[in-house]
Amino acid sequence: MSAAISFLEGRITIDPDICNGKPTIRGKRITAQTILEYLAAGDSEEEILFQYPSLEPEDIKACLTCAARLMNDRYELSRVA
């Protein structure tokens, strides 16, 4: 049995048994990364919702919020070798 966790009122879930543990939308096999890549490529919210009819506009907003929160963290680079 997996130990799934969720964020943003359950809109973003992480389950090691789904999509190799990548953040997905409500436990579906649609990763947040996929939605962000569509947005980065210039696709509109309407186009994404047409391609993925099981999604809701709030799911796309949750992907953006999740990405924004990740960018708010501080990262340090370490030299390897």
C-alpha cells in the first residue's frame, strides 16, 4: 500500500505508485509537469482542458501555485568531483 500525500486541498498528490512518484493532479496519471509544459509551450487553459476533459480549471491553477511555491525555496549547488 502506498503512502500518498496531497497538497493544495488535494489537487496535487504524490504517490510513489503513480507516475514514479511525480506530483500528479488528484491522483490521476496526469503530472503537474505535463500541464506546466503545455502552459510554457503557449497552450491556453481552454486547450488543456479540452485535451484532458477530466481536469478542472482549479487543477491548472494548483499546478501553477505548486511551481511558484517550489521557486520560493532556496537552493544551493554543490560541485561534484
